[in-house]
Amino acid sequence: MSQNNTIVLKSIDELLNESFFIPFYQRGYRWTPRQAKDLLDDLSEFQTQQKEGKATPFYCLQPVVVKRHERGWELIDGQQRLTTLHILLGFLKAQMAPGQMLYQISYETRPGSEDFLSDLKEEKSRDNIDFFHMYEVRKTVQQWFEKRDETKKPEFLKTLLGNGKAGGNVKVIWYQINEETDVAKIFTRLNMGKIPLTNAELVKALLLKRSNFEEQERHLRQLKIAQEWDEIERALQADDFWYFLSGEEREANRIEFVLNLVARDLQDDKTDISPADPSYIFLTFADWFETTQDLQPFQTCWGKIKRWFMILQEWYQEHDLFHMIGFLVASGRTVSSIAKIFGKTTTKKEFRQALKNEIKNVFIKKDENIDHYIRGLTYENRESVLKVLLFFNIRSFFSNPETNTRFQFDRYKAQKWDVEHIHSRSDNLPGQRQKQIAWLQYTLDFVSSSSMYNLQDDNKRKELLEEGKRLIKKDNFSKQEFDNIAKDIVNFYGNSEKNSEVSPRDWKDSIGNLALLDSKTNRSYQNAIFPLKRQHIIARDESAIFVPLCTKNVFLKYYSAHVNDMLRWTVKDMENYQNAIIQTFTEFFTEPGAAA
């Protein structure tokens, strides 16, 4: 048994017949396409310098730290680089000599990775986060070579492996530690100062360490926990589940969301670990394992993780809880704060009641009147209006117990739906000449194809059409000329009746003229007249593209008491729509079991 550590240089072709074993304490594969591209660019630059006689004798990768293992070599450091090289060599395999094999990489807690690495298929790339990163790097390698001459492949392989007995020009620092060395301590020391392991990876290492298990059952138990861990991570990878719980965009380590809830359960009042600390989750778990008097700390800890995950799944699956919690999260509440509410209740009925109280607190103080609050909102209160319109849309889904249709929080957040005017303001028109012409052309295309219901309106439509065409044909027109015709068109498609509780001057900024529109619609159709926005919303809905239910209803005039003109958004339409919002809120807060 060797008692000495050895360090030598090895070329990549010397590794081809080796087998590497990735132990449980290692993080998963996390190289990004950018890192893979940087490596390819560096190697290509090395090749160029070689041809010009300017290169060093070889290109040296960072150290690979190994220890003898029954399966070959235990890979303590260098997994990311060796996995990336394996992907690269796999892509170039057709260029390799007959019978030449790739080195093997096996994983203690991720047994499927070895098979996937040998056959990187897109349909399996979403099975877990390791597969996703492996496939993305494989795709990056392919795209990189596609941009280059076909001769690049054999040249690249020659640099990596050489020809015949001659080794290639890429080497690793091979650092072999003796069998008595504590590999976990070496691993920790090697990773100091690098990109830190995530909280999730550190907690996983705590859970899977050898001392948590009886020796005779260790491997099977570790494998089972690792599989259950991956199942939780995979469930959280579903965007409809994730964006119900969080507004944060995150590709990997979504399981930290669950671990954070558990950490708050584990944290002792005596500890001073701040939730704002980037390592809060790991530090809390580590402190608990060190200080707990629990006779079965591993079983207790893992039980809490699974319990919180099942609670989140239950909230997601129950129709009304999904919508109430989803709204609170979308409005800025955290699941941690909702978990505190949950912890103070003993029945689902109490929990639902507490959620209703919390929803009411989003809008008004205890003694305020919801009717008065909503009527007083205008476009200037954009953030408050957004929450009102969002809840109006969400409530419309779960108020009907006979439907299983759910609000799509993932689409709402991804498409960045925000508050915009239903019928545009005539004082917010384009100021640049090019945009003015584009607005006129776009609007007049509709005006020319539409027809009105009475002769007087139709004559006015034709008059506006002719005036607009005349202006476009002019070599130059003033801003005043554009503003005059544009305002005439906007006002024509947005009549304001005099018999209204809201004056014509004020109605365009009231909540009755505001709806949720996606950012793409806002960019493309901003300041468009009502029927054009209506046309676009209907087209999206017909194409099965997500449109908030109440936004669609507004443009179909479902809230209007008398529908006799689908081309205009009038003050009466606005008032009917505003009343529908108020009625929805009033019913929610006054129905049996509602907030007091």
C-alpha cells in the first residue's frame, strides 16, 4: 500500500483505458455552454500557435486528483473537466482509431449518468439536471465544429490524443493521493477559493455521509436517498410547479427552495445564523447535525425534507390553495411567510381562512372599504392596479368549483404581463416621424377594412381614412398634423358617453380602462386603438397562446351590459367592467368563511 502522494503529467490518451468513479460527495455536472466554448477556443488557439511555432510544448489542464479504488480511480477533483473531455471525445469518436475506447466514468449516486454519457439523446436530457448540462455542452461542441472546416475534427483529435504511440499535446496534472488520506477533507480543501458548492450540494453531502448509515446497508440507503433527492429536484423542474412557488428564474438547485423551509424548522433560537447569509441553508443544517439531541438525526432531517415537499405538492394540487397561494407569491409574499401561517393553523379550513385574511391585507387595511379602494385606483397606482387585476383574473378561475382550469403562473411571469390601457390615451402617441408613419399605416389598414353600423359613423370612418392616407403621402408633415389625425382616430374608436359617474376627462386612466397585457403586445401594439388590440388578443387566444381570462373577457365585452358596438370601448363598458371587478372582490371577502 502506497504511503506517498505522487504527481506526474499524463496526456489524455494515457487516460483512455482508465475507469473513474465519482463518489457521493461530489457535486453534479454543472459546466455551462460558455465554459465548454472557452475550452474549445483555448485549444484552437493553442493549435494555431503550434502551427506558427509560438506555442508551449503542450496545453496543460488543471489537476486531476485521484485515489485508488476497487472500480479504478476515485475522482476527488477534476470531474467537470474529465466529463467535458469525455463529451468532446465522444463527439469525435468517428475520427478515432478502430478499437480505441473512451475512459469510463461511473457515479455512486447517479447510476443513469454513465449510460446517458455514452449516448447523449435530447429526449432524456430533461430527466435530471446533470443530463441537461451534459446535453447542452454536447450541443455546444457540435455547434462549434459546424462553424468550422471539416478538417478541424481530425486536427483537434490529433492535438488531444496524438497519432499512434505519440501522445497528444493536451495533458493533465495527475495527482495521486495515498490510500490513507481522508478524501472528504482533500475535496473540501481543493474547492476552497473556487466557485463554491451550492447549499443543496453541501446538504446532500451531509445527508449521504458514511456515518449516517449502518455499513451493511450503506450503499443501498445512499442510493435510495439520492434517487428520492433527484425525484424532488425533477418535480421542481416543472415550470408550472416552480413558478407557482417562486418568481425567481433558476435552472438548477431548485431543491434549495424546500431545504430553506426545512432550515427554518431546524434553526434553534440560540443560533445567530442570518437567513441573508448566502450559506444560511448549509450552515443551519450543519449546526443542527452537530448540536441536536435527536437519537435518529438523519431520519428526522430527511423526513422533514420529504414532508415539506409533500406539503408544497398538496398546495399545488388543491385548486383553491393553488390559486390563493400562487397569487400571494406573485404579489410578493414568500412561501416561508405562508409556511408560518400554515404552522399556526390546525385544519385546512383554518388555513384557507388565514390565506383569505392575508389576501385582503394585500389590498386594504382592516377598516377600509374594498369598493371605495378599487374605484379610487388609477394608472398612477400601477402596482396596486396590477395586484387587483391579477387577483381578478385568478379568482375567476377558482370561483367555479366545476372547472379544473388553472391560472398559468409560469406563462404570466415568463411573458411579463403588466398593466396597460384597454383603449389608448390620445396624449401618448408616437413622437418620432418613422414611428408616426408606422402607427398610421398599421391603424389605417384596419380602418380601411372595417365597416360601421350606421351611415354617419361609416362616413366619418372614410373621412379619417382619406385624411390619414393624404398625410402619409406628404413628403413631410408636422407633429401637429399627425397629432390631429391620430387623436381623431383614437377618439372615434373610444366614444365617451356623458351619462357617466366618471367624467370623459378622467375615465381613460381609471381601472375600468386598464387590463393585463403581455410585454410583446405592449411593444408591438402600444397606443393602438381598441379594435386592433382586441383583434390581437383574439388571435392569440385562437392560437392557444396564454391570455389571462379576464383580459380576453374584456376585449370580448363579456362584462358589458349592452353590447351594440364591438369596435369601441366606451365609458359604459368601462363602468360595467369596473363593477364586475368590485363584485368579484366583494363576493370573495363576504362569502362564508371569508376574511372578517
